[in-house]
Amino acid sequence: MDVAKGYGTGLLVSRASYEAEKSILRHILEGKEAVTPLMERVPANSWRN
């Protein structure tokens, strides 16, 4: 697809890439809350250890 020089070239993706991204997001959303959490609560500063 032709675009004006310097515009749009960084915004365009192929149909295959777009469909792949949609598929990945769909799989993530389908799995969300599908299993019981390993911890009921996570300590606020647990990631800083």
C-alpha cells in the first residue's frame, strides 16, 4: 500500500501479523481467571527482593 513519504510506514502491519496478535490476545483472555491463584494476596514489596 502506498503512503505519503515519511507518514504511515511505521503504522502499517501485515494482515498475518494483525491476525497473530489477535490470536495471542484471545488466548490470554480465555485463560484469565481459569485457574485458582497460587497466592491469595501478594505482599506489596515482594518484587523488590
